[in-house]
Amino acid sequence: MTVPDSFPAFLATQRDDAVDRGPATITRDELGDGEVTVRVDWSSINYKDALATIPKGQVARISPLVPGVDLVGEVVASDDSAVAIGTEVLVTGYDLGVAHHGGWARYARVPADWVVALPDGLSPRDAMALGTAGLTAGLSIHALEAHGLTPADGPVLVLGASGGVGSTAVGALASAGYEVWAATGKPAEHDYLRGLGAHEIVTREETTAESNRPLEKMRWAAAVDPVGGAATAYALRTTRYGGAVALSGLTAGTALTTTVLPFILRAVSLLGIDSVAASAELRREVWSRLAGDLRPRGLDDAIAREVELDGIEPVLDALLAGEAVGRTVVRL
């Protein structure tokens, strides 16, 4: 298939102390380097994408930039024998949408080693309803289970549960048979989270409250934490002996005020989760699980809503304001 001379995209362009952003047209010659060209069918919108479109977001490393740290579509050209033309593939992380044009364009050109074949059991839209957020949730659960977590161990806390990573983690843990406690600061989303499989709700006030106690009552077998800050400290001081906290986010800040006591008196582990540079082998394994035993409840309808290129901006604003719920996919 021939890539057209020009096609629709969404661009973010630095202008002194501002960023111009919105639908635009780019040319085939403006695509990034790489061995594989993909006709993009779907992308998604993440907090990192929102940061890439604001002046002080400290994410975008080129300008103009096609944001979008996720994409899925069909390979239309390939210089790598391991990636066949006609294959449905997905790409997340690496430099996509940061230092390399991302998923918010009808076509993308990427290095071959960034590409993962779309696993059986996931439609292209499903894959982007998951996207980087879903991969991060899956990596978190995978790491906790590698640490020894099983459903029989007791309740698992999900912080930031109404966000992209959190809502996916709630649905995936529930599908895998875990008792899930969902922490959120949005009372209006309690029913939504219960619909995804949450057993009980924990308020943000509880998980972010200041405490002078280095250890509190042991409650959680483990925690999925895409939030950071005070919520991480709460999870550490309330996780049961030998449990673990899988930390992947910083929406509540990068500072962590805690003590060594959860680690040396309760043998709690803090597991760092990175979805940007995870190995191709690990990505394939986790994507396969997200299509199988970790397929989240609500993936087909509740978790994601969809927009086209001209509907992206309001979602970016909602993400930056902390008002977004679930996931938003972009139909190209």
C-alpha cells in the first residue's frame, strides 16, 4: 500500500512560552525514522500526552510533535523481515509521542523493535482502550504476582482507581479473582468502580491524610499505585507483612515521605513499574495476559469512550485538571 502524500494528524508546536495544538495535516516525508510504517486505526489519550502539549510539561523533546504514546494499526510497509505487511500491530512507550511522532496521525513510521503483534482476543479498539495505561496496570499485577501475590492472600488496594491505570487495574484484578478495594476522590464514580469489580471504596481523604504513625493497621495484601506522593506512603504503612506496592505514577507528586519501618519490620517491598522501556518479551507476555486472564471487566464499554482528532483538546484539559475518568481512545 502506498502512503499518501499528506494525511490528518494532531500537532503540538512550541511557540516561545506557549504551545499551539490542534488538528493539522502532515506529509509522508515528515514521518519519523524506522523500518515499519503503520496505518493507524486507533490511538489513546494519556496523562503523558497532556503533558506533551503544554509549555512546562517537560515531556515533548521535538517540535512540532505528533503526540500519542500509543497506537494500533496495520503494517503497510516494512523493511524488517520479522514484521510482515498486513500484520496488525500495536506500539506503546519508547520515544513514541515524545521524541518521535506518535499515534495521533493516520500513519506512523517506527523502529521494528518497538512493534508488538496484536494478541489474539483483543480488537484494535480494545488494545487502545488499554494502551499504555492498561500495559502499566498489567505490568503492575504481573510484578505483584511474581512477588508471590495470589487471590487467596486478601484484598488488593488500587490507588487513583478512577483514572486510566487505576480503572484498568480494578477491572483486571477483579477478572483474575482478587478482592479489590478502589481508592478515589470522586464520589460520583463509586458505582462505576463497583461495576468494574471493586468490592469496596476507599476515600482519597483516607489515603492522603497526614499521619505521624510510621506503621498502621495491616490491611492490604498488595497495592497498585499509579499516584505517588502521600498515597504511596499510606500504602506502605498499611500493607500486610510480606506484601508489596507496585508504583508506576507521580500524579500526586514525586516526593515520598516515609520511614524504613515498613521495609524492615513488615518486609514490605516497593516495586518500580516502567512501561516505557519494558522489554519486548515482557510486553508480549503482559499483552497476552491482558487479552486473557487479566482482560479487565468493562473493557468493551465502561472503561473507554472515543473521540476523533477534533475531540482531543477537551480531554487533554480534563486530564490536566484531574477530572478525567477511565480511558479515551482516538479513532483515526
